[in-house]
Amino acid sequence: MNGPDEDGEAKLDGLLNPLPDPATATKKRRRLRLGPYNRALFPIRRLHPARHPLHPAELVAMAWRTAKLEPGRVIVPALVIFGLDALQSTWFTEIATDHLGLESLTGAVVFGVSTLGLTFYSGMLERLVGALERNQMPEPVGHVLATLPWVRLLVAELLVAVLSGLAALFFVIPGLIVGTLLALVGPLINLVDSSVTGALRRSVRVVWPHFWLVFLMVTVPLAFEHELVILIRDVVPSESVFLVFITNFVLGATFGMALGLVEVSLAERLISGAHGPGRFFRSAPVDPAAT
């Protein structure tokens, strides 16, 4: 036990000791906070919650749930968009390329201007059913059609096709990489009301940390569909134009609906933090401006 005199001397020594330099104290606190061991003990609070890792089964469950809730909004646009796409593809590959003159010129024009495809479809689908991923009511179809950014989606479809095609000229792999990085351009145009160039940049930024997941869920099935169409076209006799059209239409619509729903689910999960059915895990809400 310390006596009264010893306690008084200890207090006096504490008062006489010089105060620590504020700059030095700040540096010490900073080193303490940034150390790996202390970071585990005293985690820094982030401005935006960290995303949980995505799971392919979760995305498939989200897409399937959306398709079951609103089948008409998924199927009808797909029949129109991929029907036109199959028509122009069949015309160009089976008719226009076999002739010189007016048919060839018409086919080239139709092939160039009919740019309705997966980018356009997934962008429209985001407005039609994207709210379901956030457990909200979707907008009326009439309002969606009246306010849809048609020009931006068409320009985005054309740019994605051109950029992917130019990259593919330098072997197949660069084309697949570019196609993967730009997979979410269509949904992002509607989800965050972005310009075409802004959607291109944001798609690259959002997809890059999850490149292999998007590659597996979007690019690989799309490449498989493309090769399957070419294989069937080579097997079918050249005079069976209608059969080629049916093949293009059925495969395009089937793969298009599946991939369009997956792209919407990916965009919703990565940008708005949508939970979907939550069978595997739930992520915290994410500020779209932070992505």
C-alpha cells in the first residue's frame, strides 16, 4: 500500500510531465489504426457496406423468380426483338450474300440498321421487370414504352456490336473479353438513367471485379448459342430458308430471354444491392453512386 505522500508525489510527477506532441500522437494513432493486427481488432467503418460475393445459383434463382412473376413482360418483347433479329440474320446470310445487286444492297442495309439484340432487350427488360428484383411493383407497360430511351439503347447495341467485332479481329479472346466487360450496358442505361458512354464505362467498372462470373453466366452461353446456330446452318440445306429462320428465332429467343434476365439480375445486384429471393445470402443495400 502506498502512503499519502507517495500518492501525492505520483500525481505531481504526472502534472509536471510534458504533454505529448499532438502530431506525434496522431501519427501513433494512425499507425495503430492501419496495422493489420489492430485493423482486425478495431475495424474501420466504411462509407458503403461491402458486397457479398455473388453466386451463380443465386442469379439463376433471381432470374427464374422474375420470369415466373411476369412471364408476359419477358416473353412478348423477346418474340418481337429476336424475331426481327432472326429475320434480318436469315435474309443477310441466306439471301443477300448469294446475290449481287438490289437484294445484296437491301440485305446489307437491313443487317446494319436492325440492331435489336441482347443489349437492347436486356435494357428494355430492366425497365419492365427490374423492379421485381428490388421487391417493388413494376411500372405499367404503357409508361415503360413511352419513356424508354429507345435511341440510347439502339446506339448502345450498335456500339457494343462494333467494339466486340473490332476486338474479335485481333483473335477470338479479345472479343470475348470486351463482350464480357460490356455485358451490362443495356440494363445500366435504364437502371441509373445513364448516357451510352457512361453506361460503357460503368459496365467495365462494375463487371471487372466479377469478370469470371459474368463470363460464365453471359459470354459462354452467348458464344455457345452463336456456334450452335452456325452448326445448324451448315447442316441445313441452303434452300431451306424457312428452317434457318426458325432455328435462328428459337435459339435467339430462348438464349436471349435467359441471358437478358441474368444480365438484369447482375445489374440489380451489383448496382442497387437487390436481394432477390435470398436463398443463399443477402447483401446490404449499396449506393448506386458509389459504383
